[in-house]
Amino acid sequence: MSKLFFIALFATVVLAQDLPLMPWPANVSRGQGELILNPSFRISSFGGDARLHDAALRLADRLFRETGIPISREFTDVAATLAIIVEEKKTDDESYHLLVDSHQARLTSTGPLGALRGMETLLQLVHIGPSGFSIPAVDIDDQPRFAWRGLSLDVSRHFIPPDAIKRTIDGLAAVKMNVLHWHLSDDQGFRVESKKYPKLQQKGSDGQFYTQAEIREIVAYAAARGVRIVPEFDIPGHATSWFPGYPNLASGTGPYEIVRTGGVLRATMDPAKESTYRFLDGFIGEMAKLFPDPYFHIGGDEVSATGEWSHNPHISAFMKKHKLADFRALQAYFNRRVQKIVAAHHKRMMGWDEILHPDLPKNVVIQSWRGQESLADAARKGYNGILSNGYYLDLMYPASQHYAVDPLKGATAGLSSDERKRILGGEAAMWEELATEENIDVKLWPRLAAVAERFWSLESVADPASMYRRLGPVSHWLETQGLEHLQEIRVMQERLAPDAAPQVAILASILEPMKGYTRHRARKYGSLVPFNRLVDAIPPESDAAREFADETDRAVMRRKLAGWRDNARAVTPKLAANPMLAEIVEVANAIEELCSIGLEALDSHPAPERAQAMLAIIDRDSKPKAEMLIQIAPSIRKIVDPNSMPAVSK
Ligand code: ACM
């Protein structure tokens, strides 16, 4: 074979890798040329169902909005620029084939779901070039690795209104996720209208709940986009919001009100009263009709060991009578009863990994949050499971950290092939103790796209550098498709700093919120605390700091450090004069100091004594300030002393 052939092949491979696709398709190759989008663009659609037709209309609208080219909503039979061909109507198959050349794009799939997934790939490929808007020639054969690719979204700690839920569903569909696990009740709020037990929302929600009409609309909206909605009502713990309306459900004497703080609360549902199960039968029966998905999540996590169960003589007597040795056995008894109710309403029960117990039937699904071991354990014992441990987006870790976690690596790696098949996939989780409707998108996106890739793409698609190269363009694409993660921080920063927003944006670009649960403990948080500070108005991950860490050109490093230093210095008087930003003066001072040290170390190799003094300052400036971290600090430490280890752990 000729040398030229290899050069051509190499060029093709490199180009395919540059495509801004996320999740990365199972097979993708780049062809010659591109399909130019012009006013003669026509869509044809064969097969499928009403859902497919509506999705094709939305695709036309999205292309029209993006390119300004009027895309006909009248589908043609012949000579279409985009031919969508669905071979069968009803199948769960999400695979698709997308072939684009300079004349036509052909999207084929066995079922409508595959076509929906392929449409998102097509839309990700649209870009502007010398010939205007076009789609590169590609041959993509794609299918998901896992059947369950979800987001668990808490709307109890802070209510997220219907429009934001719909936007989130659009985002899930855009990155080929297929489950919204809706955490609808917790200690801090009960978020669904019950007609049978109306005091649940009347006394448990502060008026912030979804009406049944809204739920139906959202469920239909999600189904149209190939996203299932799995409701979760967390019991018997995390259940305080049920009790203001129905105190008899509780194991204590009350009185009860909605919880305004966080943590694991003492209030717990009473598993020793028959009336509890009658209530749950009525409630689950009502919800089973409202939520058509075959799965029903009962929570089951974090039942307080020192809570109400340990103070109720009636519960102690019940445990004795039923030979339940401890609270774990008592919860297993409760779960078994609840599982029978769930099954009687034709649903398959799911729960967090605490529910794993030999007494439960094997069709229960285990969601692993405490560690991957529980997922492996569940699979070994014959249960289906999904992984959430490692995908907690609320903990403000970088995308790369979540991306490195795989449902089939780690503790699950040693499973047999049958056991591995029991692992259905995973879910990212977003708990809302520290997030609100105003910044929900920036807490989710774009990191959720990286998790979506983990669940959809091949296990071998695991290079963080490639992920980050694509995540930037995909993040902007997601914003153009209707998500608001970039807009949210801009608006919040402009409100915080009406007279200095551009300078505050530069300052904020190298900051990140504290990690893990450290911010939860930094002050007394709760639902009545406003989340309107700079720490609430920055992304979890600083692109600028990551890029700086990868920078090797010392001239560029110098320019960046000087820019950050000068900006911090210039903005300080405005910070000091603004009560909302006074806490940032300390941050700006530390940035100025760190950048000055970085510049000094770049300009002249510091003598050992001076280097020691610099490292001590870096340690001090690496500590959280205003609940944020200056994310360039580790890079500056490396400039001063490439071998030193930070003294401060985050
Ligand atoms: C959980 O994070 N308590 C499921």
C-alpha cells in the first residue's frame, strides 16, 4: 500500500477525533467533503411514529433557528437532503446509523428511539465554515453501552420549576441520556400534588409543588424526547415533609414541620402501624397512575440510627414480636411490605443501596451511592443495579473525576459476565442543598455531558484530554440548544457587581467552589439562606485554571499571571465598596499575591529560603476563602517548586 494511503488514513482519523461529538459514537469515520446547508434543504421521514414525526419537526426548527435557513416543515418523499428512515415502529433499540456525504444525510434506525439519538448527533455536527453552515461527511454507527443512563434530580431541598425541568430534559436528550430520576420528596419539601392526600403538598411544600397536570405534561414532554421519568418518594427516612399533613405516619409524637436545614433527620415513618401501609397503598396507587414508567423508586437511604425508631416503645414491641433484631431488619421488613404494594400497582421497585437485603425479591433494582462495592454485591446476589457513587455532581468535582468512574471498573471488575449484565448503567446525582433554580444549569452542565459519555460510549473512550477538547464546544452547543449554564453565571455576576461585572468575571474565572461536603459544613445552610454570593455564581470547574495547569509556554504563563494580578488589584476598591462582594477582597488579595509569586518564580529561579517563604504563602492562599478555592494555586506551587507537595488538603 502506498505511503500516500497511510497519510490519507491518518488525516481521516485525526479529523474524526476533532468532531465536537459527545457522547462519542461507537464507530465514527470521517468522509470526504461536507453537506452544505442551503435553502433547498428538505427532510423526508419514513416509518416510525408520531413521536418521530414531532422530533423531526423540532429538528427542522432547531436547524432553522441555528442557521437562518428556512427548513420546510413539510416533509418530502423524494430527493431529501436529510432522509430519516425508521425500519420498525416499536423497539427499545437506541442504535442508529448516520451517513453524511456532500449530497445527503441518511439517518437509519430500527426504531424511533435510535432516530431520536441520531438527530442529536446530526445537530452536534452542524458548524459554520467558509461555505456557510454545513455538516461534515461522516459514517457513524452508534449504540449505547448501557441501557440506563440517567440523572437523579433532587427538587425537594430547593424546588425546581417545570420550565427548568423541561430544559433539563432537553439537555438529557441532547447528550443521549434516557432517564430522569425525579427525587420528589425529602425532609425539606413534598413536591407533588396528591388528590388523595392533599395535605402532603398543602402542608409539606410551602406551595412549591408540581400539579398533576404539570406532571403529566412533563412526563409527556420527556417521553417525546426518549427520556423516561422514574419518580422517587424517599421513605422511611428523609420523609419529614409527609408528616406536617399526616403526623400519624411518623414514628414520633411531633409536632412536625418542613425542615429548613440539611443532614440526616430523626423523623422517620412508622413501620409498625398497619395504617402506614394502608396510606402508602393509596398513595403509591395514585402515583403509579400518574407516572407511567415501570419503575418506582422508594429511596430507603440514611434512616437515622438514633432517630425516632429508637424512642418509640410501640416500635420496640413490634420488633420483638416480629423477631426483628435491629433497625436494619426493621427497615427490611418495611421494604418488603412496600415492595408488595409497589408490585401490586404493577411497578418494579428501586431503592438506594441500603435496601439490599436477602428478603427482597430479585426484581428489585439497587442504586449504589455509598460505594461501588454495593453494586458488585447486588449483582452477585442476582439484583440489577445502577451506579451513582462517583457521579455526585453536587460535590463540585471536575468533569474528569466523574469521567474516570466506570460502572464496570473498580469493585465490579471481577464480576462474571452474567453478573456484569445485571449492571444496567448509572445515574449522575444532583442534590439541591446548595443549588437553586437560579443556578441549577451551571451545577449540571457541561459536566453532565461527560457523565453521559461514560454511560453511552465504549469503555475505551476514556481519555480526559479528548473529553475536555470536545466538552468546550459541546458546552456552547448545549447553551445554544436552550440550556442556561453560561447565562446563569453571567446574570448572577452582573447582579453581584453592577459596576464591575467584566472584572469580577476575570477574577471568578480562576475560582472554584469548595469540594465534597466541605461547603455544607462551612456555615449553617438551609432553604431560607439566599444562594446569591460569588460562590453560587461560578462553575464547579475553572476552565482557565485547567488550561493554565497544562500551559508550557512561559511567555503565555507570564501574560496570564500579570493579567489576573492587575485585574485583582484594579477591582479591589469596587469589591470593598459592595456589601455583596466585600468577602471577595480577601480572595482578590490572595490572587494578587499568588500571581506575583508566580511571576517572580518564572522570572528568576528563587533561592531555597525565598522558595520556602513562597510555598508558605501559597499554602495560606490555597485555603478556602469566601467558600472558594483559587484554582491556579497548585500550578503556581509547581512553578516555585515542581517537587513540593501542598501542605493544605482541600
Ligand atoms: C443519598 O445520597 N443519600 C442517596
